[in-house]
Amino acid sequence: MATQSLPTTRRIITGHNADGKAIFDSDTILSPTNPFTEDGSPPEGIIPGFTLIHRTENYPVKVQGPIQELHGKKIALSDSSGTVCRIVDFPPISEDDDAYMHRTQSLDFAVVLKGTIKLILDDGAEKTMNEGDVAVQR
């Protein structure tokens, strides 16, 4: 199957210098990657593209220190002690394809940036989300 042409995301990370002044720590263009591989390769076919924006390893968050670059690396869908911010680009699927069903022990916020997506629950209840809609998955 051919590789999908998914959008890139510009991620800007700020921080502070030794004098306590705000600085730009990073300005990077990120491309969606295959969440099932560990090499940062792009997704193909019906595999969604994951763009990892940022991850924290604890709460409260330690905001000082070096940036841990994890984009393109395989990480768990949720983190029991920290936070994960990612963009997921779901390619269109046909009625013959399996839906993307999962369950995690996390609080997820789903914001539709472009297009539409259908949420399907275990009992078959459905809601279609459009651009600008937000779902809070508990």
C-alpha cells in the first residue's frame, strides 16, 4: 500500500534561560508516524498517523530541564503518572474495515481539527463528531 500524505504539525516549545527569561527551546516540524512501529516510519493504509506533541512523566509537571524528544518512538497510549498530548490522524475506512476500538485507563480529550469521525460505544450507540467538536473520554 502507498504511504498516506498526512499533514505535518509545527511544535514550538518554550522554556526559560538561566536569568529566568522566556526563550524558545524548540521549533520543530513533526510528521505523523505509525504507532505500531518503533522506527518513526509513516503509517500506511488504514493505520492512523500519530504525532506526539509532548509527554510528561509525572504530576505536578517539572517544567525545567532538557526536552525529552519522543516523537516517532513507540509509547503507551496512556501514562499512569503523567500526561500525553498527541494528534491522531484517522484515515477513512470502509464498512468492511474494523473500527478503531480501544480502552485505556486515562482521561482523553478528542478535538476534531478537520473532517468528521464517528464515536461508537460498546453497546452500539453512535455519535458523529464534526470540525470543532470535543469529546471527553473517561
